[in-house]
Amino acid sequence: MDSQEAATSIERIAGLIAESRRLVFFTGAGISTESGIADFRGTGGLWTRYDPEDFTIDKFLNSAESRRKQWHIFKEGLMTGKAQPNAAHLAIAELHRMGRLDCVITQNVDDLHQKAGVPEDKVFELHGNMKRAVCLGCRRRYPFEEIKTRLDAGEVIPACPNCGGTLKPDVVMFGEQLPYRVLEEAGRRSRAADLFIVIGSTLVVYPAAYMPAYAVESGARLVIINLGETPMDREATVLVSARAGETMTAIVDKVKGKRDI
Ligand code: ZN
């Protein structure tokens, strides 16, 4: 897209945000690549170095070797490392501070929306979060640091200190159900949205990708900011093929300008 076209799109999106009463963002891997997190499926991504077949919930439950590998990845921070929020995460957090944000629904497990300043109760993590481990027995959750300390001290497959049950990184593995309550609330918020902005998702992973469909069915305007095509491009009121960081920064600057008039 040329710069004139980009400027027009940014202006239109800022106008939609300024009019919106229920603004929902939906984010995928593409928003975090600018923070240095390779799309798991893309070049240099996790699944080019590891076999996804080793990361099914069945293998995790039934194979000590699979559990060992998963905990190794968790310990080394290979999924997210020390990534920091980028301009796109910060722009969304700024919209929250301006009182403009209903919520963020994310496919990412990297905690970057929260690190940017969006409160925990406004982030719906469809695929979990690497900052926690969960016990499959008592469902108690433990912070990453606590488990990492144990792994660094030599434990290979940590057990739950409360009940002795199996601990699992609190991310949705292949073949595993999405967290029901999160999914349900994300669906409700999507249907209630009047403006639904997709950033950095190819909208091909279900059931996450139902969210924009729910929003459109319920009458929301749809905006897609993504490098590459999605199956919902034709439904979009505004479609932007550009990097998320600079695009979102420009949009939020415009929204601020409108408020000051
Ligand atoms: Zn337990």
C-alpha cells in the first residue's frame, strides 16, 4: 500500500475508534514479531526447531520424555525469552488509559499486553500464558519464576507442591481444549463489540478465529492490520497491510488529535 493510501486508512481507523463505544482488539503472532518473537510457525519459529508432534497434550500426559522437553523449553524461555512490548502493544495500552478499550483477546502466550499496561482482567488469553504453570490435579497455578528456580536447581519434571500432581506450562497444547470460561467471555465480548480490530493474525486457527466472525455477525465494524491475507479480508471495513507498531502509533496519535478538537 502506498503512503497516501496508508494515511487514509489510519485516518479512517482513528475515526472509527473515536466513535466506538465497545472496542475489542484481537491479536496474533504478528503483533509480537516486532518484539523479536518469531511466529512459531514461521521462519526461525519454534516449530522449525522442534517437532510439534512432541507437543500434544496426549504426549505430555503419557510420555516423560515429552514432559522433559516441554519443561526444557519453558525453562529456557524459548517461546518468549525476554521480549518487551513494542509500539503496537503500547498503543493498545494507551487506548486503555484513554478509556477507549473494552478488552484484548489474544492468541499469544507472551504476556506482552499486560507488560505494556493493559490490566489482567481486560486480556483474554485463548491459548494461555507462559508466565504460569498449572497443576493438572488441583488446578493451582504457579508463577514462572517459582518453577524456573526449581528447574534451575536440577529438577527435570516438576510436580505440584500442593498435591503432587503433574504441572504443565499454562499454555494450550496441540489437541488440548481451550480454557472454557476464557473462550466463553471472549465470545461474549466479541458479539458485544461495535469495533473489532484484528492485529497480526492470519485468522486460520480455530476456535480463536471465530471471534471476528461473531463480531461481524453482530454488526461490528471490522478492521484488519496484518501483513498478508486473511479469510476475513472481504468483511473488513478497513484493511491495512503494514507493520503493526508504526500503524498503531499513528492511529493513536490521530485519536488523541480528535479528542483535543
Ligand atoms: Zn496440585
